[in-house]
Amino acid sequence: MTKMNHNFHSPILEELHPCPTVWSIAEQLGDLPHLLVLESSDFHPERGRYSFITADPVDWFQRSTQSVETNENLLKWYALYQSFPIARIPELPPFQAGVAGLFGYDWNQSLESIKSPQYSDFDVPTLALGVYDWVIAWDHLLQRCWLLSTGVQSSATISNSHAAFRIRQVRSWLARSKPPLPHSWKRRSLDSLAPQFPLPNWENVLSTFSPISYRDAIRRTIDYIHAGDCFQINLAQRLLTHQIDHPLALYRRSRDRNPSPFGVYLDLGTAQIISASPERFLSVTNGVVETRPIKGTRPMGQSADEDRLLLEDLLTNPKDRAENIMIVDLLRNDIGKCCDFGSVVVPKICEIESYRHLHHLVSEVRGRLRPRVRSIDLLQACFPGGSITGAPKVRAMEIIAEIEPTRRGAYCGSVGYIGWDGRMDTNILIRTMTVQDGWIQFPVGGGIVADSQPDREYDETLTKAHGMLRSVR
């Protein structure tokens, strides 16, 4: 058995023939603990090339409290696994097993001492991370798929025999009959939740705001901006509806109807996270840091002419461009805390990216990570993302906690991985649903600035919700 500081250990690798679909593997492994699907379902050659599935981690770290001790415990736990001497296979997709899972938005309370909102009605973990010793990885460009097993064990050791055992175990899971999934669950009473209001024109969909109170919340937010507290604040309303089938079935509808480069299915045990996120938060590849903020959204047009007009409006609208540039400046500062001086650049500014239902205005910021700064240190320094908080970030988060009535939970946090070699990729959990206690939560929001119009901002949240509203029915 090889200790962590010995020579590099070679994982066991098998290519799967014929190359299976991501969904077929997810369905086959749907009953395994802490199933994690990281899927690029839009198959874009640059932003959607790779997908990954893993499950049954050898260790699991989960906390629902928000305190300095929570963060200290995370770092102690992470230190046990951060530097396994596992040889990297260069031609394979980037995630070759490691630490992966959820960094919930409310982790900000541990990092910045942000007060909790009035209601904490759903107990979604703040942190939920596994040590995943095996992974199935897809390269969609090459249409190839591999099963990789590292032999990592919970005792902070590596074993060749354990790597071989896990290969056999995963093979047996893939060869068995498809496991049945439960189709009944207990729903918490509505009385036990924060106050809810019907969402107009959508049966059995509730919100933490009425249309009037959400517009009033936008006006309060604008008042803070006029008073000089912030330049921009991201405000959200939480939508809620009944769970009608297994979360994995909901994930399938979401990926089919809203294909995205940063899709997620994560089983936390007590809750499931389902995301069709288009937005990368932070990635680290060979020491190069990248973040890709989204600010500015338009729906797809019903015709080519309408679509062209919507795109032109998105590109030329001064509010959208100002919001995007404001967040780019914030993120330049955030990653600059951990990058070499002078290395932070902006290769792309306010460019259009189009998806199934929406157009987005996207920028890109890059830098080079300083020596001895770990990927998790970078994540801490930048969390949560500026595009879903505001600027200045800490004051924006304080105002969000005051105006939004409930904790955000997973929403606006991140799901992703950190490999043994420090490679990292994380998303921003927008277009995200959390299934828990017989309910589906799916918050939607937008950036508020000094000249925001409450009616238009409210309508934008419903535009963003449209794909999810179609998926939950």
C-alpha cells in the first residue's frame, strides 16, 4: 500500500466500447450514493467538450452550519486529500477523479460573516463534497468514453488492488438490470415554509414575493444604490412547486430542454441539485485561472427578424454592458488576489453566447495562479461569484440577506471538481433546481443598477424561469 508522499501512482484505465450516452450511464447508476453528473449537454466544441459521472465516494464532508469553524474543518479535511501522487494521463478529459461537490451560496456566511436572511426553511447543506476515487469521462469531440480508477481510499492511502476492485465494481453496476427508483415521497406542509405567493399564470407555482412586493424589493435595492452603498446588486425571487417524479427524471427533462455546458445532477442524500447552468465560475488549468461572467440576457426570438433585433438590443444596451463591465472589474480584483502581478487579462468582453432559449452577454477574465496558492484558496478568495452578488460584493451580499426573505441554499453557489493535480472547474448555480422534502426550489434573479426599471426586471426573472418552468411540469 502506497502512502501519499511516495512516487507517482498510475491509475487503471479502460475505454468503454461502444461509447455510451451520458444519460444511459446516469440512469444505470441512479441508485448509488452521492451520484454526481457533470454534463456538457450542448456539445459545443469549446465550452461543452467534456462530461463526467462518478458516485459512491470513499469519503464525504458535509456541513449545514455557517461559521469560521466550518471553513477551518473544510480546509483540514481537504488537506488530507489534496496532493495524492497520482499520475495524470494527458490525452484524457481533465477531471481524473478527486474532490467534487457543492459549495452552497451560504458558505459566504463563513467567509465574510454575512448575516442569515429571515427564513431558513430548507436545510440544504452549505458544503457537501466527496472524495471520488473513480470517474467515467467523455470527450464529446472525439466521441470516446473511459472508466478510470485511482485506488484512493478513505484512509489517505492508495492501493492498486483497490483500484482494480473498483473497476470490477463499476463494471458490475453497468452490467446489471436498471435499478428501480422510488416514485413516492413525503411533502412538507406549506405552513412550515416561509410565506409564499402564487406566481401569476402558472398553476401550483409559488414565490417568496408577490409581483407587487418583488417590484417593491427592486425599488428598495435601487434606493441603496442611489445612497451609494453599491453600484449593482443581484436580487432573486425563489420559485417553488410540487415534486412530481424522481429527481433523476427531472434532470433528464432539464438537460433535454435546456442543454448547457455546465449541467449538474448531484445527490446529497437529503436533497438533489439539478442545474442547466451556462456559466463558468472558476477554472484552473496548468496554473491558468479563468472566469466567465454572464451579465445581460434576452430570450430567443420567435422569428429570425425578431431574434436579430433582440441580439442587437443586447449588444447595444448601455445598462447590460455597464453591468457586465462592472462585474468584470470586480472579478479582475478577486482573482488578482491569488494571481501573479500583471498576469490578469480580459481576452473577451461583452460577447454574445446563444443557448436553446436565451442569449447571454459573456466576458472572460484570465490570470496566472501564484506559486503555492491552491485552487481551493482561489475559490475561497473569489466566492461567491460577483455576477450573482453585486459590487462592492460584501455590501451587496448584506443587502441581499436583508431584502430576500430566505436563504439561497445551492442557488448562486457552485458545483465542480478539484483534481489531485489542482485542476479545477466550477460553475455558477443559476438555472438551478433543488429537490427536497417533496418540493422543487428554483430561484431566478437579475442585476439591479441605478436606472433599472422594476417592471422590466421582474419580467426578466420570468424569462429566465421559463425553461425551468417547462421542466418541472
